[in-house]
Amino acid sequence: MILAILGDRKVDPKTGESSLPVDLIRTIAIVLVILLHASIEPYPNVDLMSPQGVQIWWASNIYNSIAIVCIPLFVMLTGSLLLQPSKCDEPLRVFFKKRWRRIGIPVLFWGIVFFAWDFLVKGQSLTAVFLLQGILAGPYVHFWYLYALIGLYLITPVVRVVVANAKWEIIKYFLVLWFVGTGVVSLLTFSVSISPQTVWFKDNVFIFTGLIGYYIFGAYLQRLRINRAILFAGFILSTIGTILGTYFVIGTLGAVYGRFFLDSSSLSVIIASISLFLLLATIPNAKGQNRFPYSNRMLKVISENSLPIYLFHLIVLETLQSGYLGFKLSVTTLNPLIEIPLLTALTLVICLAIIVPLKKLPYVKRIIG
């Protein structure tokens, strides 16, 4: 149904490529990543039922719900860039060599950095078990996406062939299965938690779930065109749905279910992510090049450094929240509606101030991303 209201965007008939504002999408995605992590600061010393506790919770919930689309944006953008029909014949060796240079070396380097951060700053004992768990599952919480990205890279050569040669009706069919299986079914089966006697159906009927749908959607969405007002409404309404859904779930079932709507597989986040991606895709690459040269340069700088910013930002964020620099930015000391975006902006600026000069040194760019 969601695909039925969409028309076709003009694409190159030979390559299937479409112009996307890559720098803009990537910049917004990385800013939302920082916003997401800035908004989930723990505050164990604050009474949750106090006016301050309620204010912090609502601010965190609102910013979380806005920012949760960050990873889907990254995945769809990656799909739009890597699943182009013109790249279908790229040799496996060439493809994986590029990917290794892109994320392989930086993941290894930053993995070591975060092991050192845990040991030197947080006092974590680097036992064999801890190191093994860090290597297998990721040395820090945000490494999960890089591991998932490696998985997407591994299946990319196969998916490229399918996307390049399958009729678009087949691609649409797959995406409908994914949308239903990931977003709709998870919402229906969640009712079991509310009413254990109610079982809608077995959710394992739908095996196409997870990030793969976003990945293929990235290639397909370049062909779609929809009214901006509808896209804007879709993003706003689904984000409100995430905010209110989280409030309802925590209020009725408790905090253990609090992340159900704040997940890339929830129905509201799927709709918000697709709506925002399509909305941003309506902005042409060349728009504002002459009128806003500074803004375009900033977008390009942030976009080009999105990987090292992603890998490094939690160190900066935790440093600011913990007061290691002599001052502390925390939701417990400032109004959270102001503190969270302020912390986000400051983290981004510090990341750029450190990363950009470092990348001018020989060989450093390849190492840090």
C-alpha cells in the first residue's frame, strides 16, 4: 500500500542512477547520531517522578524519537550508492578492497582506542573474556552499526545482481514483504506483551527483516517521487507516534519495553525514516551552490568526516558529560531541552576540530577514516 501512492522519479535509463544530495543526507544522519547519544545520558541521582525527572524524561524521549532515524538514513544512503546497476559488474576483489580501505582499518584503529579508553579512563580490566567479547560484539556500544555494515557489504555483490536484473515489480514485492514483516508484524505480535492470551500469528512467517530492507529501499527510493507535504506529514506524524507510543508502553508495561518504538524496525520509525530520506532526496545536489557557498563547504566537510566522527564522538560526548575538561554539560545541571542540542553541537565542533587537522598528516586519513 505504501508503494502504491508513489510515482517514479526520473533516473538514468542506462545506469539507474539518480542525483542525491549525499552530503546533506550524510550530515543530517551523523548529527542525529550524536543527538541520539546525547539524549540518553543516565541520571540515576534524579527522582524520576520529580518535576526535574519528568522534564528530563520527556526531553530525552522527544530527542530520541527524532534522532532514531539516523541509522536507517545511513543504510538507505549506502544502498543508493552501492546498489546502482552501473556497479553490478565490479569485481569482488575490487569491491572488498575498497570497503576494507573505507572501514576496515578505521574499525581496527578505533577499536584499540576504545579498549584503551575503557582501561585508562573507565578503569575496566582488560581480561581475556572482556577483550574477546569486545572483538566479537564490538568494543563499544556504537560499533554494532559497523559490524552490521560489514554484513551488508558481504551480501552486496549478490544484492547488486538481483537489483540490477529483477523487474521492479519483484523489488516492490520484496519491499512490501519486508515492510509488513518488519514493521507491521512486530507491532501486532507486541500485543502478546499486553495481552498474553492474544496471539495474532507466528512472526517467523516473514523472514525478510532487519536492515536489509532499508538497504534495498535506498536503491529503490531513487526512483520514487511523492509530494513534499505528504513526506513532511509522514515524518512528523510518525515521529509523534514514536514519542506517544514510548510514553504509552513505559506507562503500561514498564521500562523493560521502553525501546520498542525506539527501534529501526518499529513501524513508526520505518515510516519516519523513509519519509525523511525521500524529503531530503527532493533537494537537488546543486541547489545553493552559488548562493550558500559556506554552508555547502561545511556540509562537505562534515560529510567527508562522518565515519571518524561516528567512531570518535562518544569519547567527546562522555568527556563533556563527565566533566573531564573542567566543566560539565549534563541534563541534571541544565534545562535538558537546551542541554541536549547544545551538547550535540559542541561534540560535533570538537570532533571536527580534532579530526580535520589530524587527517592532513601523512597516512592518518587512512587510519582514522
